[in-house]
Amino acid sequence: MVAIDRDCGVLSRFEPNGHYAVNILREAQLSLSIRFAQFPEGRFTGIEWREGQTGSPILDGVLAVLDCRIVQVVDTGDHRVLVGEVVDVAIGEGQPLLFFASNYARLK
């Protein structure tokens, strides 16, 4: 599942398509995380990616990917929760980039 603020401009791109992908970044991809957080438009410019099984964008070089089909949408508070069924998964080797309690962190 993913939860997206209802005021977020990209929310309107998810539901009509009926799918999304969760790209799990590698520890070394901090700058990519910051880029996607700061640039709502043009965030894919210059980024290598391909379409997943559902047509969702899969970023090259990520640690793992969950390619999902939306099966339910729930409004809760100021967010919209998209519940997905995983239709394809890819897992690589390495450490994930973590963001917790408003900071980036490492697994120990």
C-alpha cells in the first residue's frame, strides 16, 4: 500500500492508471530520493527507467521493485491509501535507503 496526500499533484496520475510501482532505493541513491521529493514535475528527466509489467515506471539500478495493480482505494485523514496487489517483484543485493523520523538512516 501507498499513502498519498490528497493535495499532492501526482495523486491524479495514480488512480486512473490502476497501477503503481514501489521502487526501493539503494543506500547510495540518496540524491535520487531528494530529487523525487523536491521536483514534482520533471522528476524523470534524465533518469533511466523502463515500464514494468503494469506499465508503471521502474527506475534502473534500484535495490528492489514491487509492481502493483490497485485493488482498493481508501480515504483516511488527509491521505488517499492505494492498496495494491503485487503482480511482479524484483530484488537485488545491497542495503536499502531508509527514511525514518524525518531523517535518512542506515541498517545496522
